[in-house]
Amino acid sequence: MDNQPLPAARQRLLDAGLELLLERGYHGVGIQAVLDASLTPKGSFYHHFRDKEDFALQVIDAYMAGVHGALDVSLADVSVPPLERVRGFFGLVAGGYAKDGYLGCLLGGLGQELSGVSPVFAQRIDGCLSYIADRLAEPLDEARSVGDLPPSTDPKALATRLVDCWEGAALRSRLSRDPAPLREMLDFFFHAATRE
Amino acid sequence: MDNQPLPAARQRLLDAGLELLLERGYHGVGIQAVLDASLTPKGSFYHHFRDKEDFALQVIDAYMAGVHGALDVSLADVSVPPLERVRGFFGLVAGGYAKDGYLGCLLGGLGQELSGVSPVFAQRIDGCLSYIADRLAEPLDEARSVGDLPPSTDPKALATRLVDCWEGAALRSRLSRDPAPLREMLDFFFHAATRE
DNA sequence: CATCATCTAGACCACTCGGTCTAGACCAAA
DNA sequence: TTTGGTCTAGACCGAGTGGTCTAGATGATG
């Protein structure tokens, strides 16, 4: 059902929306701006999306598709030590941030802006972050098994902490348009987590 | 010069703005909503503030005045061990979050929403976070001196990491309207930082 | 060709936005 | 009492918003 190639206009709108929402936020982007950026008339927009909220939620889905890909790529190679697989994931993500000029993470941006008034967005984005933590918990558990993390480690809790702290570092990176907070946060985190 | 009591209307507007901006964000709050919430006519608003941007920046100043107060209160008592002073600060901040129903931190909220398009807000908010880290670096340095932190600790870097990770936990707390991410993040952080 | 659903095209609408403007209330000083 | 600055009061404005509507282009199928 989803295997047919996406209509061109729909894909153009999602691509433009991803870029614009990351830069300007939900209320900072008018539908007209998305239309202009993607050279698409308004009729097409409302054919493919129910309204602006539906559009933004589908942009989040598109963003998460990229995250899923990065997770699959990073965590698949079991010949790499588990902690390095986790770091590799964040390396891929940071590489994505670089392409946008270090505007941080769409989940953090929309989450901050909308979660005060929209339970729909709040739950959706909270679920996305939980999903990432769940995926990361597996290699962390493996790392504990092979002795790369202390036996007292709770992999799920550690993964949640890692994702949360990453979002904080992503905010700081966005404020300063600088990748340094991301790398420094990972250095601290892995240094700290491996001690006990 | 600043010692005279603030005009009542100005204070009412700032109070209402703080609450509304935290909940709905910059573009989610119209000036009319601030006027309605503070029972103030529009003429007063534009008498006291140049425009909406100026207003939001002054709301940030008001927010930071509270942070300064919390820092002063928490860090002053040298009879308390330095690491407990730092934790005490975050305890006060978390208590403030509780009063709003765990909507997180205004700096994180406005920072995410506006830093993509407004260098003014980006630099202002980055400066606020840096200031907090600077203040926290002092007790962390003291903790290192008395042996509560490893000698290899870089107090300024550790303080910056702490503030960044706190902002990430505050986002998560906002998404779920739950204080747990805040406490868990602090537990992890202090456990980790005190190991070598 | 004829039919019909899908998608493009953009004019149009009601409404809200940030911001301006004028009028007047209030009060201290002359 | 008159003056003049500060602050309140809200009508008003142009621009832009999200969303609707009708018309037509397109393309697969009978």
C-alpha cells in the first residue's frame, strides 16, 4: 500500500516543510511559505494534508524515518563494540545537524514550542524520544553483558538519560550554531557511564 | 534609578507574559492575549514596551531575575557542602516548574522556537545559560578542592554539561508534564560526576 | 472516444496579527 | 487654576493567516 512512489508534490511539500519547520518553528512557518519553497499551489497542499497540524505531524514522521534509518545503519553491525555502535548513531545524527547549519533537532524544537498547548504533539514527540531510547537500550544492555558498562547499569534508564541529555546539547548547539556541545556531551556521558 | 516601585501595569504585563510565553511560546501568544490576561489596554502595552520583541526580552529578564535569586539563595550558605548547594539550586528551580504544572524552562522554550530566526534571542538565551553555568562552576570547583569531585574535573566544563543536560531533562519533563526526568537526570549526573 | 477519480491551480474569505493613533485621565509643579 | 508630562483607553489599520471553493489538467480504464 505504501510501496508506490510518493506523489511528487507531496514529497516536495514534506521536504520543504522539514527544512522550514526546523528553522522557523510551527507558528513561524505559514503554509504560503511552504508552498513558495516547494513551488506548489495551495490546492495540492490541502489535497494531500487535512490541515497544518496534519502536515506537521507527517513532517515529524518523515523526520523519524531518517532516524529509523540511522538507527538501523548504526546498530546493525555486531562486529562493532556496542558502545561504539551507540556513538556511531549520534555521529550520524550530528552529521545531519551539520547539513542544516546546526539548527538542532526537530523533535526538540517542535516539542518545546507546541507541547504546552497541544497534547497531540506532546505525546507524539515524547513517543519518538522513547522509541529512540528503546532502540539504544539494547546495545547498552549488550555493553553491560560484555563488561563495557558496570553490572549495576540499568540500560533502559541510561538510554533515556542519554537521549534527554542529547536534546539539551542539541538546544545549546542550535543557540550557538556550533557542534561542540554535542561532542562534549557525548564525551562526558560515555566517560561517566563506563565508570562505577 | 531602578529603585522606585515598578508601575503596576508594567508589572502586570510582565507577569502575564511570563506565564503565557512559557505555556504557548512566542508566536503562540498574541499581544491581545497578554492584554486580556492582565486586564490592560493596548495603549499601556506600547507605552511600556517598544514592540513584542522588546516585551519578550524583558520577560526573559524577569525570568532571569528569579534565577539569580535562586542562585544567590542556594549557593550562599557555605556551611552546606558545595555539591549539595548545586543540587539545592536545581531543587528550587524544579519547585518553580511544579508551580506551572511542569511546563519546563522558559529559556529552553523560547530558545528552541526563536533561535533559528532571531540572533538577538539566540545570543541572549545562550548568554543566560552560560551565566548559570558560570555561577555553578564556582561550587563545583570548591567540591573538587575538598575532594568531592575527582581532581581531573574541569569545573566550568562540568557546569556547562550540567546546564545543558538539565535543559534536555526540562524538555522531557514538559512533554510528559512529569518531574521524574529532572530528578533522574540529576541523580545520574551527580553519581557520574563524582566517580573518576 | 468517453468516463471518472486524482491531482493541480489559484482566487477568495473570514479572521487575527502586530502596531499606530487620538483622546482623555491623572497628578505634580508653577 | 493652568500647564505639561506620564500613563490609560480602545478604535482603527494594513498585512498576513489558515482554510475553502470552483475550475481545469491529467491519466488510467471502459
